[in-house]
Amino acid sequence: MAKRTDIKKILIIGSGPIVIGQAAEFDYAGTQACLALKEEGYEVVLVNSNPATIMTDTTIADKVYMEPLTLEYIAKILRYERPDAILPGIGGQTGLNLAMQLEKKGVLKECRVELLGTSSESIERAEDRELFKELCQSIGEPTIPSEITYDLEQAKEAAARIGYPVVLRPAFTLGGTGGGFAYNEKELVEIGINAFKLSPVHQVLIEKSVKGYKEIEFEVMRDGNDHAITICGMENMDPVGVHTGDSIVVAPILSLNDHDLKMLNDSALKIIRELKIEGGCNVQFALNPDSSEYYLIEVNPRVSRSSALASKASGYPIARVTAKIAVGMALEEIPVAGGTAAIEPRLDYIVAKFPRFPFDKFTNAANVLGTQMKATGEVMGIGSTLDECMLKSVRSLEIGAYHFHLPKFDPMTTEQLVDYIREFRDDNVFAITELLRRGMTVAELHEKTQITELFLESLERIVKMERLLAEKPGDEKVLTAAKALGFSDRFIAKLWKCTELDIYNKRHELKLTPAFRMVDTLHTGKYIAYLYSSYQGENQSRLTGKKKIVVLGAGPIRIGQGVEFDYSTVHAVQTIKRSGYEAIIINNNPETVSTDYTTADKLYFEPLTVEDVMNIIEFEQPEGVIASLGGQTAINLAQPLFDRGVKLIGTDCAAIDRAEDRNAFEHLLNDLDIPRAKGQAVTKIEDGIKAASEIGYPVLVRPSFVLGGRAMQIVANEAQLRHYLKTAVEIDEDKPVLVDKYIQGKEVEVDAICDGRDVFVPGIMELVERTGVHSCDSISVYPTFSISDKVKGIILQYAKKLGLGIGIVGLFNIQFIVDPQDNVYIIEVNPRSSRTVPFLSKATGYSLADIATEVIMGKTLKEQGIFHLYPEEKTRWYVKVPVFSFNKIRGLDAYLSPEMKSTGEAIGYDNKLNRALYKALQASGMKLQNYGSVLATIADCDKEEALPLIRRFYNLGFNIEATAGTAKFLKENGIRTHVVKKISDDSDEIKEEIRQGYIAYIINTSDVGSQGQQSDGYEIRKCATENNVNIFTSLDTVRVLLDVLEETTLCISTIDA
């Protein structure tokens, strides 16, 4: 096949906002695909509504539309742009589903647009459960006994025929959404109601459970000439039953014999050929651990999370090659790492991917794992052995663990631990290691968990080395062996009862330092600057004579630290390269653009700990290290690196301390004459009670030095405060808790850049929700819509004073409260890049991360042509709306609070504010209905404010439903209201109405501090999120929704009205 010359313009559909199940891996894939097609001379048009991505930079595609990813908007873009083709498999399930809808609705035919790469028939055969089953049967490939069902009755009958337990798998959903295991009919009905609702084609597969089988995956690639190769085989540590995104995954496959490995590999290649998939494809198998019996679980005919992992694990750019195959190129015509894409990668090292879960933030949510994905992100460790790469992965997770040890398991009895691991949980591997410490055997644990012995033996080797270290403190041979196994200095220090620095010094005495090995799987002889550390093998990292700068990445994606920080990291690297320096990245997240080895001059795929970073810095000897762009991960490394003599460039440690240390910050604000809410830092419970009574309730309480508002709460009285201080946080001399006066007002946010002499504020963002909701869970608008020029002036002066007063060099972020009297208070200053940097960069047209990196490297704002504190505001409105993944994590409360809960964000922009809001709400995935029922359960303190809002719904033609107290109030004020019984009165009326889809919107507010887990409100919110019904816990959001609905709804009236 030859490269297509009959097409000139190609549309790529992105994956939209980050949700659990669809994260940064699609930014990486989309960026690769856009650049690959531009490289071949095609004009690339991109549609994606996620402002936090590199992909949506105007340098990546020729034209970027950040419009909602709905059929209506994509059709408009197609009709306007008239591209020759669409590349559908790059934007995850979202992009694939949209491409299929465009074809079914006839839009592609109308616009004469073809689908590139895999045909719609092939996509249909892979994605539709029934067609896939027929295909497998026709080529003799075994599939799990299953039946396709279209309603609950059919599902019940199918389950009875197949026999429980069964798995429910809704068709065309993402990350296993809506699926699950059912052990009886009651559970089947519970899961089934939601599963049918979430499948866009109302189709659910009822499948025999093969829980306990090994889960094996292959990433395969095929071109138009029917040349197919295997990129990477991967093995899940957890058996079938846990979503692969939630499982520890190891590559290459280690536990299979040659016969089974060849059998599954041949099957994967047979499938990709039969489906005629052109590009990358992921094939998942269930293998009986006691025989060679296997079943095909599923095929993803697109770039996926697994393909991002396989790309980083093998160094083979799957998305890039897929894009080139789509335009007719053959594997042997596509250059990759000194060879061609036709060469099968061969790994001479081992990688382990560990999922990163949000349960540290959501302690009330159930941490039991199943077929529905719950991880927000992932890390990858590369090592010479399985033990080494697994220990590196644990260090990378940033969950407070530097080893397979979590203090929470220490007080548990052996019986409790055995009971704990009966179900799949997010931290089972730590509990299993603890059981090995207590003498349980590999065979016993294999029987209890069905985890392959090979992985348990690795954990056993680690436990044996712990014992040896404890028995022989100071022994040099044991130290050498422990480092070769992958142990950290910090954990060895713990066992030897000394400091981490002592171990570091001892290693240097012994010249015990790691080698840096190259990720080279094509073995073409070309040097590839993609490196990992190991205490085994020769060093392969080449030093150049160039001056170099190291940028610390942001680690795994979690709530509070998302892809926005990767955006800043990548921009910094690009700026460093343009300035003539060698740019080096250290990061450990396989999903991101920053860990594509072509992004920087050199990539070290390593844990972001002091020890691992120091090893690289000592080897590379850079001019400086940038720690202010990788979120809290990088900032937390600044002080310990500085203490070891590392030259940090940009904001220094003293400045970070002035912004983050409570007392230092208070002194600075007094010196600068900038007001903030009254507050105190306390280290004892009684001091906290005393402080709150002096300040006056309600108060906002939180631990200091946290990201994403972890464990932040508004409390209304002493009883609630006591409960919080006893249960929600650790409080002692080293861990002060902040108690602040809660001021209700407008929240305003700025990102700014300071060069030591001048400050630049590119834009001021106003938040829709009042204080009390985390800024990233609030709707954010640029330019501001209700702030006076006088207040803007005060904000700008405070920003200038703070940048210079703290000593910022580079980016910083400030949050303000504006009270009803227009007094401006400071909430906090973050002396680093923030989550709003990509959004504000795209809204204002100023590339903040690039400007800040130039500043960090010594180029002043004036030298960059920036002479004003605040540029002229844009006339167009830009809106950022948070996106949540509540329906993925059962038990997670949707009540918005100071604790951040959103996983992603969407953008909307227009010349009219309400239209921009409408587009942003649509882009966030909200179902905007202009008819139906509104259910209101309003706290007494909010009733007066809620009344005009509910009247507006009523005037739009909505039915109003409410619980007794709210209904009485509404009726007294002339609003016809249907009374529904409370859940606490033993009634299922509300839940049933939500489940049946009768309710369009729910408004649920609580008195300050009373949104407890046992309340009716909690049950309503839980039911709403499980059934994808819009729920609002802030009246400010409701007001915005009404503005939008009134703008977009055609109302009726009599002729004489």
C-alpha cells in the first residue's frame, strides 16, 4: 500500500474531559497522532473539549475546536471544515462512539467524509457483543458462554440458563461503566437497571463468570497489507474479576510456558486479521491457570489505556504508527527508533504498572474492586527484575509508602488480614505482604487470592530480604543485595534504625550507585535517551557537553493533581530546548505526553523521590532543577533536594516556605497590609476548640500542606469540630490543623508570573459557586462577570505585592474572597504552577508555562515584551466546568465541599456568557433538559434564596416535587408542588422516581456541616449519581443552569399575556 495522496484534510476527535476510565493516555495518543499526520503533510483539524491537554495547543493541530463532543457540534464542524476523512480510534471510547454515530446518522455520507484506518464494520464487529461472539465462533476462537439481552427480563432468563455467578457488561461503555458481578437475581436486578440505562444501545451481555482465571493482554498492530505484529504481551497480577485498569500489570508476560504464550499470541494476531483492524488493537484473554483452556474476553479496536502502557513499556509509539497506517503507510515504511515499525519489540527488562486510587481522599467510599474501573491514574516502574520494578512502582504511587508496607495493617490480626483479602481491594498487595511477614506461605496465599505464585514469590523474596536486613544492620554485602533487589534507602534506614542520609552516605563510601539502562527494544544500535536506573548491568546513559536543566514531573494522575501539570511540564521542556539547553524530564506516569521519550532530550522514567532524583542529578550535574511545574509532587521535593546541595532554579525554598508556612505567611501579609480571614494553626484538639470559639463559627478546618483540599471541612459548632479533629486528621506538633473564619462571598482566582521585579497577571477568573466549594469543583469564568473595576484593581495590587513579597520567580496562583461589601481577602497562595494554567493560557492567548520558564531561565518579563501588569481583557467569554466521576465510585458523596472531587474539566466559549455556559455544561457531559421534573430538598437556611430559583423552573414548565418541609414552604409561596415521602420514612418513592428517569434535576442543600452519611440527602445524592441524574448541591450552580435554560428554551404564552 502507498501513502494516500487523495486526501488532504483529516479530522481527529479527542476523548474530552478526564473521567475515571479515560484519562491522560488519550492526550498522549492524540498528540502523537496529530503530529504524525502533520509530519506527512496533511492538514489536521482537532476537536476536543478538554482545555487541560497538550493536544489542544494550537501548535499540535492546524485547527483546534474546543467544542462539546456531541453529534450536533461534530456535525457542524464537519459541514464547515469539509475534511476528507476522520481518524476515529484516537479519542478513546468517546471518539469511537461519535464516529459510529456520525456514520449511522448519514452525516459522513452527506459530507463525503470517510473513516480512516479500521472500518465501521470492523469496529461494529469488535464492539457489538453479539457480532463479536459470532465472529469468534466462525474462526474457532473460544468466547465465554454468554447471552445478549435488551431488557431486565431477558437478563434474568439468561442468567438462569448460564448459572450464577455472572458478569454484566453493557455494550459501548467506558472503563466497565455500569457493569459488575451478580451472585444472585437480586444483585442482577440492582446492577442491570443501571447497565441498560448506561449502554447507548441498551444492550447488556450476561456472561459466565471466569473469576480466578489469569488475565492476559496483547497489544497488536496490523497494516493494510495484512502484516501483523505483536508489540507487547502483558500479564495482570490480579486474576479475572478486577478491571485491567485497576490491576497491577506486568510486561513482558512472565508466568506462562512457551506453549500457552504462543497459543494466545497467535490467537491475538488471528483476531486482528479477521477483524481487518488497521492500526493498534488490544486483545484480552482469560486463561485457566490449571490447563491451556482460554477464552477471549474482549477486543478494543482503538488506542486504549493498555496501548499507552504498552507504548511506554516497549518504547514503540503505537498511536503514531496507527495514524500513519491509517493514511495507507505500511509498517516497514514507518521509521521508529532507528529501525522501522515492522520490527517486533523485545524487552530485556521488566515493567510493572500500579494503579493510583482516590480512596485516600474518599475514605467513605468502598475500596472493593470489580469490573468497573476506579483508579484515577497509574505509575510504572522499570527494573532489571520483577522485585526491582515493583518496588519502584510502590515508591512512585505517592500514598505515603516507600515499600510494601502500610501502617494501617500493623494492628490487624492475621484473621482480620485474611478476611480483608477475601475481596479484591486497592491495597491488597500490602496486606498480602504483611501476611507473608507473619509466616503465611505462597501456596496458602495463592489459594486465597488466585494470584499467580510467581508474583507472590517476588513479594516473599522482598520479605526475606527485610528479615536479613533487620538481622544484619550495617552489613555491606546485605546492603548491596538489598539495593539490587530494589529497596529504597529510606526503608533500609528504617530497618537499620538510622537516617536515610546515613544510608546515602554509606552507599557513596562503597561507590554503590545505580547504572542507567536504556529502553531499547528494537535493538537497532541507535542510542535512545529513554532511561531507567538499576543496580544491575552496565551504564548506558551518555553525557553530552551541553548545559542541561532538569524538570521534575507530577507523577500519577489523582484527584487534585491532574494532566494540567503535565501540560506545564511539557511546555517547560519545549522552552528549555528552544533556549539551547539540554532538557531532561524525570517522571513515572506512563499515560502522559511528558513520558514520550521524544518530548525531552532525555527521559528518566523513575520514581519522584529524593533518592531516585538525586541519583540522576549526581550523574547529570545539571545547571539547575525546576520544581515549580510538577504540582505538589515536585514542590515537596524542593527542600530536601536543596538540603543536599541541588541548585533549584525559579522560586526558591525560602519563598516556598513564606507561601506555605502558616506563620511566615501571616507575618508577610501583615507586612504587606493584605487582609485574610481570621484564623489560627493549632496542634492540639483543645487549642482548636478555643481558637474556633474566639474566631466564631462557622469555621473552615483543614490540615496544612495539602493538595486538592484533602480533609477540608466547614463546621458549624463545637461538637462537629471535636468530631473532625478526632477522626478526620492527624494533629500534632509536626501536623498543625488550620482553623479559619468561614466568610461567605465570591471566590476569585488568578494565575500570575513574577520575575523578581515585575508581575504579570494574564487574567482574573471568577468562580460561580460561593466560598465553601473547592475552586476546582466550581464553574470558573474568564473574564469576570460581576466583579467591579475597583475590586479588580485591589486584586491586581495584592497579586503584585505578593509575587514580589514572597520572592516568586515563575508561576504562582492566588485565591481571593470578595465579601458582599467588596472587601477582598486572601485565601491562599500556591508558589507553583496550578490546575488553571492550561485553561487560562487558552482563554487569554498567553502561554503561561512558556513565559514562566523563560523567567526561570533568567529572561525578564520586559525582555519578553510584557510591559503591563494586566493586559486588556478578551471580549469573548470562556467557561471552565468541572467533570466528576461519581458514578464510578460507589459510596462517594456528590455533595460539593472544600474537599476537591472532580477528575477533569471541560471548556465552553462564546460571545455571550450564557451560551458559553451552555456549551461548557454540555461539554462536561451534563444532560440538559428543558422539560421534566425537578426534585427539591432544601435546607431551612437556603429556602428564601431557593424560592425564586424554583419559581423560574416552574415558569419554564417543569413539574416541581419536594419533600414535606420544602413542599409546604413552596406551596405557601404559590408554587404547585407534588409531595414525595422522605427516604427516612421507609419510602422508596424518591429512589424509584430517580431510577425510572422521571427526574431531570435534583436540588439538594444541607445546613452547614450537616451533610452526613446517614442523612436522606446522602441517600438521594448516591441514588442520583448511580443513575446519572443531574444533582446540584449549590444554589449558585442552579442559578447558572436556569440562565442557560431560559436562554435556550422557547417558552409559550397566551396572545394577550
